[in-house]
Amino acid sequence: MRLLLAAAAAGLLSTAAVAQTDAGSGSLTTNPALSLKPNGSPENTGAIAPGANSFTEGQARSRIEAQGFTGVSDLRKDDQGIWHGRAQHNGQSVEVMLDFRGNVASK
């Protein structure tokens, strides 16, 4: 009986370990779309992608500002879940975008 319980526990633990690693790589997974700078603020690490976006306008504004943009205005979410707006960056007026993963981009 103890052997059966030990085998079941080992099976559960190995399943949990697999769920936390990349398939076959053995490294822990991270969200490739958003990483944190050493000071804890978000950092843009990927391309803007459509998806179900649950950020409120205030959260979108905060994430964009955390990337160094100021004067964020005219925020609106499109039908693909991407927030669009205007902002200032390095003295220039730019269009900014934020996707469901927290990626920020400008053009």
C-alpha cells in the first residue's frame, strides 16, 4: 500500500514539474510578452498581438506611462483588444498601443 501511495505521489509531482517547464527544454517558463525591469516596472519584450484584453483604460494608461510615455490621451480599445492612443516620448508626439499581454509599442 505504501509503495502504491509513493508511486502516485511521484507521478503527481512529476506532472506538476512538467507543467512548469518548457516542453523538452527543462527551463522554467516565463511570460515572454512581459518581463520586469530590476525596479519592478514592466518592459516591452514582444510584438503587439490581438487578444481578449481585460485592462481598463486606467490600467492601460499606467502601463504605457511605465514605459516612459507622458501625456497619454485618446485611449480607445479596438475590436481586436488593442488599446490605441497618443502620447509624448522624447519630445515627440507618437501613437501608442498596448496589447492584452501588456506589450507597449509606438509609431
